[in-house]
Amino acid sequence: MNIALIAHDDKKSSIIGFAIAYKHILEKHTLYATGTTGKLISDETGLAIHRFQSGPIGGDQQIGALIATNDMDMVIFFRDPLTAQPHEPDVSALMRLCDVFQIPLATNLASAELFIHGLERGDFHWRNVIKTKKDREG
Ligand SMILES: O=C(CO)COP(=O)(O)O
């Protein structure tokens, strides 16, 4: 599965803790992240992560582009609901695309915990079915 990890600044320590706790699950998947989140997680965990630009300069949009081609299977985005973001339109666009393409989106630790356990259990296998169908139909 292709999984995007993103966190606003106030949530970075939280996503690092999440990645440390679930490294044994995350390492079985292909990980993507916005620039700073990806650097911090890979520094702390050693996980291999494809890093895009930092969020405020286009990283959210780069991840959105993968969602738009149905190539992203899950987005874990620890948002900071209490701080205004200069790139709020990009954040909204990313979440909107998740809804357009039915991509599982967890926006906080509590839902991310459910996602990661579901991932381990195989609850997201339907994504492989959809992608296989897309590959067949071109
Ligand atoms: O701003 C972000 C998401 O909107 C996250 O970007 P960074 O991971 O580069 O801090």
C-alpha cells in the first residue's frame, strides 16, 4: 500500500511517536510524506520515505496529484485545528481529493490508530482490488 504521512508543526511529535510505535507495520508499505514530516520521521525511525516538498510550498499538492491518479491508498494527516495555515487551500484540496477518490483519510491520532490496526488486519485490501482493476482497464 502507498501511504502518505503528513503532520502540521504542532502535531509533528505526535506523528513521530505514531511512526515509532507502528514502525513494524509501516515498514511493510511504501511511505510518502511532505518534506519536513518525512525528514523527521525517517531521522527518528530509519523508515524509508519518499519525501515531497514541504507542505506550505506544494507538498500537499504533490500528494494530491497521486490521489488524483488513484495511486495513494491511505492518507494519515495529523492536522492542527487550532493554528491558521498559510496554505489552507492546499490542505482543503488534499482532503477534498480524498473524498473524490474514496481514499481513507485519518486526520488525528485516534483515527490513525484504527487505520493502522485495520491495515495490519487486511481491512484495506479492497484498495488492491481497485488498483488491479484500474491497471487492467488502463
Ligand atoms: O504543512 C504541512 C501539511 O499541510 C506539512 O508540511 P511539512 O511536513 O513540510 O511540515
